[in-house]
Amino acid sequence: MTTMIKEILGELSGLSEEKQRVAASVVHALWSEERVADEIHPEWRSELDRRSAQIASGEVETIDEASMELFVKKLAADERLAFTPR
């Protein structure tokens, strides 16, 4: 359990029993999500490793979010122009 979750639990101890149950549910969900994030399927792990190696070697380059959004908008606009309804 992370330090942040421990701190949250300490702060929540002064709440009513009902509010503690709700908070416990939220904390449990966060804890479960944290554990799942650490458990990556082996096939996904190898794919992540492969892509990381491509970036590190310079084989592929990353782009920022704004550039990607512009690319997607342009692609969508091009597709609309190419579409001819019957």
C-alpha cells in the first residue's frame, strides 16, 4: 500500500461509519488498480519492450499530442473528401 493511501486512511478515520465504508470502497478500488497496473501480460510486456527499444535506437520518433491531433484531423478531412456516397 502506498504512503498516500495510508495517509488517506488516517485522515478518513474521523468520518462516520457510513462514510468510512464509502471511502474504504474507493481506497480498495485504487489499491486494486495499482496492483493491476503492475501486472502486465507477458505478450504486452514484450511489445512494450520492443517499442521502447525502437524509440531508444531512433528507429521511430515520438510526436507530441498536438501534432497527433493535427494528423488525425487531416486524415479525417482527407477521408471525407475521398468518400463518394452512392
